[in-house]
Amino acid sequence: MQVFAYQATERGIRARHAAQFADERAMRLAAQRATYEAELAERERIERVRAEATERARAYAAELRLAGFRFRPTVAEIERRACRVFGVTRKEIHSNRRYQEIVFAKQFVMYWAVRLTPLSLPQIGRLIGDRDHTTVIHGSNSYPQKRAKMGRFLRAVR
């Protein structure tokens, strides 16, 4: 008759492995929980920093407005916004392509450049891919009309 120790039996081996797996799983879960809590704390810290920065920026902007300063974006900043909003590249805005999306983005840039910058129409035209000043006039006049068809009414340019 053979006598086997419980540890060497299949049931004993399974019990040992189950205990090891349970320990490993508990360690993995503890590590995941610690990582999650660290990420959560970092996100909360970033949100606090962003909120403080936003608050400081608003206070600074209010001071500038009280002092009489007015924000004047450049044509490049207007182009960057158009690229982000309409999903086109700066190169496409400066190109001769006449695709509907690109034309709308160009007219957006022309309209806001005329409204927000002190540049003349020929200067704006040169900055938007060597366009004539009459092209800038047409673009800045047709953009509000297209937006009106979409339900958004903009005032006429200067």
C-alpha cells in the first residue's frame, strides 16, 4: 500500500496553485487600484491647475479690458482656427482649389480677418494665398450669407 502526502496529490497541487493564483490576483488588483488612484489624483491635480489658470487668465483679461486693451488675433491665428474647425490644412486654404469645404474655410478666414484685424483688403488677400482684394470682398460678403442659410446670422463686415 502506497501512502502519498496530501501535498503531492492532484487535489493538493490544485489547492496550492489556487492559493498562489489568489495571492497573485490580490497583488495585481492592489497594484491596479494604486495605479488608478494615482491617475485619479493626477487628473484632479491637473483639473485644479487648469481651473486656477483659467481663473487667472479671466482676471487678467478683465484687467486688460478695463485698461482699454482689445484682443486682435492675427490672420495666422484665424487660419489655425479655420483648419481645426473645418478639417482642412493651411496649405489647402492657400491653394487654388475650389472644393466647397475649402472655399467655405477660405471665406471664414477672409470674413474674420476683415472683421478682427486692422489689415487692408489687399494685405489680407496676399496673406491668404495671393488673392485679389475683390476676392476678399466677395468672400467676406458671401460668408455671412452662407451662415444665414444655416440659421446663424452674422453682422456685415466693416
